[in-house]
Amino acid sequence: MRATLILLSLLLPLRPAAAQEAVHGGPVRALAVAADGALASAGFDQSMILWDAASGRARAVVRWHAGAVNALAALPGGMMASSGEDGRIALWPPRPGAQPLRVLEGHEGPVVSLAASGPRLASAAWDGTARVWDLGGAPSRVLQGHQGNVNAVVFGADGVVVTAGADGTIRAWPEGEPPRTLAEFGLPQNTLALLPGGALAAGGADGVVRIVTPDGGMRELQSGTRPIVALAAAADGAVLAAGSIGGSVALWDVAAGRLRHTLEGPGLPVWSVAFAPDGRTLWTGGADRRVRRWDVATGRPIGPLGGEVEAAPVAGLDPHGARVFRACSACHALTPEGGNMAGPHLHGLFGRRMGSVAGYDYSERLARGDITWTRETVADLFTRGPDEVTPGTKMPVQTVGNAEDLAALLRFLEQATR
């Protein structure tokens, strides 16, 4: 998948990297919340951001996957698992560095869903399989049977792995027994959530949320006509959030089957939803690149992580270029004091060779150092895209399609990186 992202215009006061507000470079595809409230987000920009939810500030920005990061799962001990378009699963410590602690490999297609239960991690992929990983190191268990992509995976109330697929089926996979088809709907099922009592909520391509009970019963929650791409249940199971690819987010009273709220406000449509441990806050990840907070009781927006930045330009720096640079600030500091983030710092950019900043773990392609950064080569990078100019780079695929925006970005970089 080649996602060409036009850098959005959002004015930014230039400050040291430690004080910069993180923002994804593309839609936020996945969210995960740990038991202690720690929050992680991931997106089409190939990055994972770990947040201090209380302050709304980013703790770390990590870019390691070679492609979009599709799924996250909170693991014991404050660890996180991420999976991506590259078919790999990375296990990260609470304070991640440039490289994961461990990489799980075996899938032959994008890994789009993760679920954790104690020492086990389950994954669903577009290679037609799901896998169960023993984090202690035992070989993975491969689950085959879906006809087509496997879109979602959860652990059921009894610890049995449950999957949903593009073939319209929901299947349970008891260890040592043949798989069971729990439901068959005839339309692709995109996402799953576990509910109290062992019930399962499934989000379909037709915009319907279907709740399947352990005794085989089924009821429907009609959220609209757009495909459901995200589901999350509050810890007590009382409220279910359903996000659609082209619409909004519906908050359902599960027991009554009653629509509580339809979220209206900034950051819609959404790609991902997750409840805080206390169930009072809903996090959403949207097409606007932001992670946003909502009051579950009222359905009202609280605000995004990182805040809404509206400020006057810094004297001497091109304001138009500062707006364009906004999408780069999550990964690059402008000064050596800011240090290396997900990408190397940009101080002294013009005139230096590619791959030459000390202490940064470059991809093999950039480490060759065969390009010197000038106005012309930086312009080429953002015209053709990093995947064309430097194949294999960890940099997200971004282009600047507007000539005035590109000229302003170059002016800004010349001023801010001296």
C-alpha cells in the first residue's frame, strides 16, 4: 500500500523537541490502553506513539515497522505489542528504544489485529491465518480455516481464541480440538469485542454490529450503512463503542440495546476506539491524525492529546513553512539539543550527507550516505516520495503536492536548521 500524505497546514510555535507536540503523519489506525492507563497509538505513518494520558504529552515516538502499523496490544508489565503491513509483530518495553525487544515472524501478509491474554498473544492477518504466540518462547500455533483475510481476533471469556474474517464467519479455536463456526453472516466481519458473560460483538461491512451470545443467540445494533472498522467495550461491559469508516462513533448501552450517544465533533471519521480503564473516557484515533478524548457520559469531546496548537509564528521563521513542517515535528528535532527522535535531528541539514548524524540507527539504505541534502535533493524527496528516492527508509511515505507549500517548507528548513 502506498499512502501519499499531503502535509496538513497547522501553525506551530517552534520550540525544543522535548516540548514539541507529537502528532501522527496519517490516520490513527490503532489504540491500546494498559491496565494502568498507559496509552499507545499507531497509524498509517508507520509510527507508534506512547502517551502520558494525564498530561496529554508524548513519552516516545517509535518508527520501526516497514509500512503502516495496523494493531496494538497491551502486554503484562507495561509492554506493548505492535503489528504492521510488513507482517511482523514487535514487542516493546515500557520505555522503548529504536529497536524492539523481540520480533515475532511467520505471517505472510499484513497483521491487522492483536489480542493479549497473560503470556499469550494472538494475531490475525491477511494471509488467511491467525496465530497464537507463547511469549515464553514456544513455537506459534497456526489457525487455518477462514476463506480469505482474517480481520480480527480476541480471547473469549474461556480463554479460547475467536476470529472474524472476510468470509463473514466468526470462529472459535479450542486448543486440541477442531475449530467451531460460531456465526456466519455472509458479509465480511471487520472487528470483534468481548462482552460480559462471554458474548461477542462483531462489526460488519454493512454497518451493523451483531452481538452473538454463548448459546448461539444473536441481536443487531444498527449503526448506519458504512462499514464498522472499530469496536471497544468498557471494562464493565456496559457501553460499547462502534466506529465506522465514513461516519462517526456510536455509544451503545449493551444490556438495553439502546443508542446512548452519537459522537459529534472534531476528528471524525475514526479508525480506532479504546476505553480508559475507568470507562469514563473514550479515546478515538481519526483521519485528522489526532488521538482525541471524549466524555462517555455526555458524548462530548474533551480535546486531543497534544492539544490544539494555534500560536503566532516565531520571528524570523517562515510562518507558511512552519505550518507545513507540523507533520514532521513528531519525528524530527530542529536542534542538536533536541536529540534524535523517531528520525535524526535536522540541525545543519543542508550540506550534510545522508545517514551522517551520530547516534541515529539508520536504515541500510540511508546509511550508504550517497545523497547530500540540498534544496534540490530535499525537494526531490518530497516530490517523488521517500519510498522512491530512498527505498527501504523508515521515513513515512509523504509528498508535498503543492508547489507553494514545498517552497515554504524549504525556506523554513533553511532558516530553522542553521
